Amino acid sequence: MTKTKGHPTTLIATLAAIIVVALSAFPAAAAEAVFPTGSRIGLVPPPGMVAAKTFPGFVDTDNKAAILITALPAGAYSEVEKTLTADALKKQGITMEKRQALQLAIGNAVLVVGTQVAPDKTAYRKWLLLADAHDVTAIVSVQVPQQSKAYSDAVLREAFNSLALRAKVPDAELLTMLPFTVGDLAGFRLMNVIPGRALLLIDRPDYPHMVATPDLPELVYDARCTILAAPGGPSDKAAQSNFARTTFAAIAGIKDVQITMAEPVRLDQQDGFETVAHAKDVNTGADLMVVQWLRFGNGSFLQMVGVARAAIWDSELARLRSMRASIAMR
């Protein structure tokens, strides 16, 4: 073996150079897209912007700049594209400077750049990106004060190029968008979330006693539960009874209702009302049991509705009660 001679400092410098060359062979890891809470669409925000807390997008409060991300059904792309014309945008107060087609990693897109004057007479530079993102249509709207130099076309184009789509929003993330927490889902599966308002849970059957169809997807369940929080609600006991009767009558998907119990209760040390009834499925005629719990207090009310096949009611009721006991307002 040939021995290499040299000063130790020279050897270290040589090794350092080799390491630098080796590392340069691998590109730096690209920044990952950031997804606003509850959104399947995300992007790498431009330097200076952070995730907004009050809307799906990003914001730079110092420069009064913002990015708003909106998701529409996939079929909306062609319809929205037709509205991105100079005349149509002018009716919205936007003066179009240019429009161009883009090919992004997420799909085909159209970019419109223009200006808009707000009611307070502030002039803004606007970018509107419409993208055909597979099973959704993405709309990205950017607004920056016209006199600001913080965000150039090149910087925003880089952000648009990073537009990404995730397969689904994690259930745990969706649950953070509600004004209440549910400590125990009791084995139910999350079906839908209305941010700031309601949660729909479902317990799918393990056997095909009900067959799913495109027109009647709601038939595929052994039980379902809706939890809703809303402002208002009466504080008077008699008014609470009437309120419970009205809200129960508005429950969708049931018919031939026969009330078996309707009485005031205490729920989590607050005024409440419980209603239980026999009913039939409005589509199949299957025998059902239905329970509604209302909890009043602090200028709002919480409504929890459970619907299950009558044959399994005892076990489902126990699970619904467990879930109800775990609900807390944020």
C-alpha cells in the first residue's frame, strides 16, 4: 500500500474538499408544501408568509399581504375558467393585466394577474390561479398592496409551482376545526365536519343488509351521530321543551316517529333535554331508534342526535352515551 505523506493540515483540507464535492452531488431537499388546517390543497409559502389562523391560506401582516386557498369540486374548473375574462373580472373590480396557461405538477392551470382598488382606496396587485387538481379544483388568490415590493411575480410563480394535493385531511386535524372536543368517539368513524359548527359520525355495517347506491349513500350505516354547536337556545325550561320538540322534528332521514320519552335532564351540570323515539328509515322503511340530547348554557346550545337500527339499539345507545359524556366546549 502506498503511504500518503503530507502535513496534517493539508490532509484535513483535502478531506474537507472531498466531502464538499460529495455533498454537492445531492441537491438540497426541497421545502415541503404547507397545508392550511382542513385543506387538501397546500403550497410552499413565500418567505415572510405564515399559515393564517382565520382562513385557509397564508398571511404577512407586516406587508398586508395574503394568500387564500379555496377548493371546489373537480367539475368546477371549466366553469370558473370561463369567468376569468377581462370583462367578467372588471365587474368584480379587477383590472386584468395578463392571463396565461400554466402546466403545474398538480395539473393544468390558468394564471390571471391584475390590480384591484379596495373600498378604502388601497390599490392591490392581484394574482388568481385556477388549477385542475385531479379530483378537486384549486383556486389560489394572492393580494399584495401595489406599492409593496415584498412579493414579485417570480416569487409567487415559485409558490404556485409548489402547489400540492394531499389524499385526505387527517381526522385529528378536522376535529380541531370544531368548537368542541370529543374525547371518546366510541368506535364511530368520522364522516364529515362543518368547520366551527358540526360533526357527522357513522358506524358502517359489517354485513350487506343495506346496499350503497350513488343516490342513497346515507343508507349504509348501522348507526350515525350528529353533534352540532350553535349560538342561542332558550334558558327557560318551558321554552327548552318547545325548542327540543322543534329540533327533533327537523331530524332528516326518519319518518313515522313515535316519541317514547321527552323530558328535561342535567347534562354536564347544565340544563338539558332528552328525547327518544321509535321511527322508520325514510328510504328503506327499516325500524330505527332515535335519541336527541340538547345541552344549554352560556348563550349557546349543543345538540347530539343518534340514529340506529332498532335491533342493535341497546349496544349503540351505550356507545352514544359514552360519546356524549366526553364532549366538552373549547
